[in-house]
Amino acid sequence: MITKAPSRHPNKVRVRFQLPPAIWADQVHLVGDFNGWSRTSHPLTCDRNDGSWYITLELERGHRYEFRYLVNGREWHNDWKADEYVANPYGATNSVVIAELPKEEPPLPEAEPDPAVQPA
């Protein structure tokens, strides 16, 4: 699962990558084009309360990043809630995250008061 939040830096987005506790692992690493596909530079932390694995990165706003999770140094997993998926040269797919915050919905217009309803 991916969640996005504003960063203290206006040109960045805080992105939390999280794997559910259904993934049993001794170790998990986030591997992607943001770290040169390093298999060891971004280890995830296991939340001992719920068993999920997570890491938060500050990514450049407006960029697309391909990534995968490497579980126990040998099993590749995609993110089940990625923004997109693209084919990779190994016959599988990579997850994609787009470092943008969700667009805010415009507020709903104020409803006209119902003349049949009397104020208390």
C-alpha cells in the first residue's frame, strides 16, 4: 500500500510504502530506480504491533518511480495499490508510484435553507 503526504519541502512528497502482514518475511527491501535498484539500501521496518513492513521516503514531486519489494533477498513482490504497473525486461512487471498528492475535491456548495424547516 502506498500513502502520500505533504513534505516540509515544497518540491517533495512524503511517500510511505507498506506491505501487509500477510507477507511473511525476515527482511524486506524497497528496490527501485530512486536508489539505482540497490537490493540493500532501503530496508523496511517491521511494525511489531501488526506485522506490516514499512518505509517512508521523500520523493521529488511530479516524478514517476518504478519499484518492487525484495523479500528475504530472493522473492520479488509488487505493491498491490501502486499507481501504475509497467513491464520490465525480465518478463514481469514493476510497480509505479507517482510523487503527487491527490487533488483536493472542491467544497460542495452550501445548500439553500429549506423554508419548511424552522430554526430551533
